[in-house]
Amino acid sequence: MAVHIRLTRMGKAKQPYYRIVVVDSRAPRDGAYIESLGYYHPIRDGKFSLDLARYEEWIKKGAIPTDVVKNIVNKAKRA
């Protein structure tokens, strides 16, 4: 079972926000997830929150982050 760290869409029509979640790679985009690591609001000036300690633990276990999640993590590490 491959595990990915990716975004899942939440919110109303034309007002999205995303949760940063750990999921089985076979799960649909908005399907069940293993753990929520934070959130990302692209509408609100790119506001985000991320639990970096849990993120690093999942990376050590072999989870594969998407490109967007990698960008958010880089921003979080710089802040």
C-alpha cells in the first residue's frame, strides 16, 4: 500500500479550502484519509497551517508528498 500526502478539497462552490491529509494512494481525492496534518486556504492570501513534526514522521515512513504539498512545506519551514 503506497501512502501519499496530498490535498483534499473542502468548502463551498467557488470558495475552496483544502486539508493536507495522509491517504492511501488508491483512495479518491475527497475520500477517507488516514490522518489530517493541516489546512490550506488559497483564497485567503494562501493561509496555511501544517504539523511539521507529523509530516516528517510520515516522510520517514515512506509517504510521498505531492508537488503542492512540498511547496507548502517549504513555505512553512521558511516561516
